[in-house]
Amino acid sequence: MAIVNRTPDSFYDNGATFGLEAAVASGTAAFDAGADLVDVGGVKFAPGPPLPVDEELARVLPVVRALAPAGPVSVDTFQPAVAEAAIAAGAAVINDTTGVHDPAMADVVADSGATLVIAHSLAAPRTQLPQPHYDDVVAEVVAFLRERVDLALAHGVPPERIVIDPGHDLNKNTRHSLELTRRLGELTAFRLPMLVALSNKDFVGETLDRPRDGRLSGSLAAAVFCATQGARIVRAHNVAETVDALRMVEAILGWREPAFVLHNTRPEGNT
């Protein structure tokens, strides 16, 4: 899952894809680089003032319309009205990083053919959760996701259209995110596809003492580990590098054939 942020203040690229042309070009390049879907967001997760729904729609919908013919598009939003309009514009996935904070989101997705990503996060949208505490972060993430998945099911979202996300760094400190990663396999008990959003996050930077533009190696290591523990969708900024890393994992696990096989296959030997 590639990331396209139509925000002027995105944490990683500082608004590099805020312009419409830049956003569409970034999404197109992501598909060309091997992304299976592109996640478009008009509001960042971090605390901040509310963005009017009309303005979020103006940011997101033109990108969805432009990219949907090229491949599946996801929209990162917690606003049911934005989700409904995005689905009508061609979005195939709604990525709700607030864990279906508004149950109306489940109604919108249930009435469509879209898939719903349910992430773990505790704070109200765009608000801070100072010094988050967990007695057992994995057990509490599992309990939260179970409640939110049950809510989505009760509102009519079929299980085959639900994806879970443990929410690395969302209302969690670095130790929480590391433990969540280490024990990620425990979330496979849901028997639902799992998405992880690790790319260039602070838990990588703090673990390795790296600035935001120096976290690629750590992000890839985390992505590969999560893939071996059951993650099936990886949300990433650095698409080509992440695609290569995950295709290598798939080949090692026997899920993908090599692109070609020449080494030590010729009667005359290798050159």
C-alpha cells in the first residue's frame, strides 16, 4: 500500500504531494513501481484543528478519480461523509486510523463494496493522548480490535471486507510499538488480513537514532519481520524498495517464482 498525502504538513514529506498534479504523479509512479494499491489521505493523523469535510473532499476526490482507473485506491479518512463520496468516486478501500470512532463509518462501508481497514488508536480524532499506558499492549490492542471488528460486523460489513491494523505508533510509544511488532503473530487469531503501517515512523527512528530521511533500512527490516509474522499489507512511502523486500520474502517462502533463473543452469557454466 503506497502513501499519497494531499496535506501541506504530512510528517514524512512535508507537503511534497499536496498539489494535485504531484499527488496524481506520485500515485501513478507507485503503481508503476509495483504497489498493489495507493492510500490517499487529506488529513494527517497527528493532533491539529479540524479540517472541514468539504475541504477534505476537495483534496481527496480528484486524486481518487484520477488514480482509480490505474488500480485500487484506498482513502485514509475517519469521516463517513468523505468515505461515502470517495467510494462513489471509485475508492475500493477505506482506511480508518481511528478504529471506526464513528459507527456511521461502518454503515457507509456496509452499503458499498468497499473494504474497511480498522486500526487501533485510542484518542479522539486529531487529539493527543499524553503518555499512553498499557498493562499489556498486545492484549489491549487485540481486545480493542475485537470490539471494533464486532461493531463493523453488527453494522453489516462482511468479514471478507475487513482488514485489521495494530496501529504502530498510534497512541503508543516506541517500546509499545516494538513489543507489538515482536508479538504480531498473536493478531493472526483474528483470521483477518492484517495491515501494518511502519514506514519511517518514530519507533524506527528512536530505535536506531535516525532522522526521518534516514529510516528506510529500519522500515524495511520491520516490514520483512512483520510479513513473516502474518502481515499481508504493508503501508509504505518508499515503494520500490519495499516491493523488492517483500517480493524477496515471498520468493523465500515459496509464494513467488523468481523473475528468471540463470545462475548455474547453463552447461557451459556462468559468465
